[in-house]
Amino acid sequence: MPLSKIGSDSLNSGAVTSTAMAAGSVASTALASGVPTRAKMSSGSVLQVTAVQSTTQVVISTESPQSIGLSASMTVLANSKVCMISVVPWYSPGGGTWSNAGTSSLWVDGVQVAFNEHNGTTTNEAAAWNSALNFLTVSLTAGAHTFEVKHALTIGGPHYCMRDSRVGTLTLMEIAA
């Protein structure tokens, strides 16, 4: 079993002195190699995580992708990738024989990079879904990038994203090159 604590009764009296703890008594190389900086993390390490969520209902009534309030910026190191994970809860009241298809999509700096289309139902019934989207970006340039989730009708509508205070999420993880 690993040692996680040292009780005061485990040290000899006087074992830890101010001289032993003084600056310079520990080799600087021991401190420098202790905890790596973000820029020195090994490839594949998660460097930072940003998450946003929303319970604010957004009504979508167009076939062009619309913002649904799930957006975040992240400043990344050169060549890092970002793992995007999102869940979009949405509802359609139906209306028509092919009535409630929709598309949720992921965007990086205004460019669509992934989407998930639900083909709806072939009946006139109301329906609700949770669209899950996951995507790993290509290597990015150093600096700030904007990540966003959008939703659009494919047919039918309207769609209600985050209806009844359901939680929509976007999680971003910067991955070291």
C-alpha cells in the first residue's frame, strides 16, 4: 500500500530543520523536472478542459444551421488538437408524413467540421432526441479558436432545443501534439 501521509510520530525529533528546508538545499533540477508545464506535456496529454452548458430553449425554424447557445473559445498551443464532445436535446411536435428530421453540427472558427442528422419519423407524431456529437480536430495553429454547436431543420419543424430545461452541453479538451 502506498504511503500517503506521514504522521508526526513517524519523524525523529529535529529531523526536519530550517536548514534542510532552506532555498537551494534541494537541487534545482529536481524541482524543474517535477511538474511539467503545459508546453512540455507529452503527446496525447489533456492540456485543458472547457465546458459550457445551457438549459435555455432555442426554437429552430430554418434549414440553415442556427446557433443554440453552446459556444466557447479556447486558446491552444501550436499543433494541439481539440476533442469536441456535445449533446443536444431537441424536440419536434411533428406535422406531415416525414415530419421531424434535424441536424446538429459542430463548428470551429465558423467552419462546419462534423454533423449528426436524425432522419425523424415517418409519422405525424411528436418526438424528442439527444443528438450526441464527438469530433477530434486536425492540428490547430496557436491562439484563440471558437467552437460552437448549431442545429437546423432537415424537414418539418419547428425544433425546440433544450426544451423543458433539458441540458445541452459542449465540452472541449485540448490534446498535446
